[in-house]
Amino acid sequence: MTQVLGDVRVEIRNWLDANWDPELPLGDWRARIADSGWGCPTWPAEWFGRGLSPEDARAVDEEFARIGAVGPALGVGMSLAAPTILRHGSDDIKGRFLRGIITGEDRWTQLFSEPGNGSDLAGLTTHAVRSGDEWIVNGQKVWNTGAHHADYGLLVARTDWDVPKHAGLTYFVLPMKQPGVEVRPLKQANGYSSFNEVFMTDARLPHANIIGEIGNGWSVALTTLSHERGLATLRLPKFAEDAPRGRTAREATDEATEYFKTYVWYPQRAGRPDLVISQAKTYGVNTNPRIRQKIADLVAFQRAAQWTVQRAAANRKAGQPGPEGSIAKLCGSEIARRSARLHAEIVGAAAMIAGSDGPANGIVPEIIISVPAQSIAGGTDEIQRNIIGERVLGLPKG
């Protein structure tokens, strides 16, 4: 039976009163929320959750924030690995990996894209061959955020060459800290190194680390991809202003700050539409009719797109990810492009000056260099259009 919202709020307040200690080590606190189910209240009760509705879970989040209590660890583990494991993983997989995701003891990375197969994920060539109770993996992956410190990788590999490409894939959990796995950082055009390439040479993983079934990796990967588009919405944890700042919150903030260093340029990748008006005023073009019209178009489009983002987020929380994520992703790419063009038009040739001497302390040139990534990351615009065409409009596959 679904609990009544008021009952949930009373229950979580009582539990927090009895268990929250702002001076606890972060690991000790996260162990408490994992074992009690309050850290991930929408998860099934038998798997570190409480089986609550998204509405009830919001009440739990509000009570945590009200007193400054810390939630589960951020990152690929909670955003991608957990929902994939919950939907497709065996009881053994769930028992071995979910708790470490909540506590942050285990860090994860995504091993999908390859140098020759990015958007065409089903065409990947990294392969796994069974050897007794193990699988031996060889191949290369790329654009792997956090791979340099990950304990586990969400790996899609080819296990059958003799069937259609979508049917020959299997989804694995790959232990990253082994001699057969080499991680190399990549240097980006904007100067950052947020991604890695991963080389697997006779890397090994146990047969028990398959998520789903052999040959069903494509279906499992679609679940991961549907949640990937929500990674961009992650934010530093926020607490009520009058909440105590003890050891737990300090350690969680330090952890999150370190995690978000990887994503420090992501706001620029999204085009920074929030800076357009202030830049127009700074450069004295805020009264230019053409600039004013373009700003109005951008703001209107951005606000309309936010409703789609909210629908996509609500569906993900309800465990029903749908094509709204692809629509939101396309909108995000368009907002980024419009913003970059507008920034360039506002500041003129100064957009070519990088570093602290450039417009907005160098942010504008960083926007222009970074924005193309918005149309690639998390599935290219072309892939999103295919999804919408096939799943929403019912068009035949190309």
C-alpha cells in the first residue's frame, strides 16, 4: 500500500531525529541511509529503498535539506549504473553493487562509445569471449568521464559476430583496476581534460557480472542512455541556510566539489544563455533592435524547452523514461547554438580573445569553442531525431 505523504514526512522526521549526526564521517552516515532505505526512497524496499512514490520521495528530500542531512553519492553510479541495475540486474548483481553506489565506496564510468562507433553504438567492435566462468575483453572505448578513478565500468561489448549487430551485444560490469585496463586522458580544444580513452587488452570479468542476458545488451544500454541525458542536471548539494555545517556536510561538499571539477566547462557547453543580456549591456548593444529580437527569441525558446525537461525528469523519476529526453536534448543543443551565435554577434572580434583578457573573463570564447560538444555528448542530434522519428512519429527505420 502506498504511504500517505503526511505519514512519510512524519516518519522521515522521526528517523532523522534519531539518526542524523552532523559530525558523523561521511561514509558512516551514508551507510545508515543505505541500510535504512531513506537514501533512495523510490527504490524497492528489498534493495536499499522504501518503495515510495516520487511525490513522497520529494518530501524526504525536503526533510534532508531542511536539517542539512547529506544524500547518496553523486556521479555515474547513482545516475546511470543504479537505474540500469535496478531494471535489468539479477538479485546477485543488485546485492553486490547497489549499496556501494549509494555510499560512494565504488565509483563508476561508462564504457560505450568507441573511436569508430560513437553514435552508432550497435556497431561497436570491442569484444568479449567467454573462458569458463570469466569473459576476456579486448578493444577500445573513448569519451569516458571519470575512468581514471573508477572502480567499475558499464561496458557494452560484442559477444556474437554472427547475428545482426543489435543482437550480438552483451552488457557487463568491468572491474577497472586490473592490469588489462589502461586509461589515458584526452586533451580538449577548450583546454580541459574531462574525458579519457580506455584500452582493454585481455581484461577479465566474471560471468556473474553480466547485466541482463547474453545478447540483450542493446536493450540494457537503452535504459542507461535514457538516464544519461539527466546527468547535465546534477548540481552541488544545497542545504537550508540555518542548517548546521558539520563534518558530514563538509566532507560531502568537498567530495562534490572535486567531482564537479570535471564538469566546470559544462555551463559553457550549454551556451550560457544566462549571460546574454548582461553582455549585451556591457557592450552597449542592448538597444539594438536586431540584438533585442534575438535575445527575446532565445529566452522564449529556452523557457518553452524547460517544460519538456521537467516532463522528462518526472518520467525518469517515475521509472518511465521516454522520448521526452530526446526532445529535451535537441532543445538543449539548439539553445547552445543560438546562444553561442548571439554571444559572438554581441562581442564581435573580441570573441577570439581567450583567457582572462577575453570577454566575460574569457567565458565567451570558451562558450564558442565548447558548444559543439553539446550536440554530441549523450547521443548526437542525429540520433535523437531518429529516436523521435521512430518512437514518436512511427516512421520506418532508415
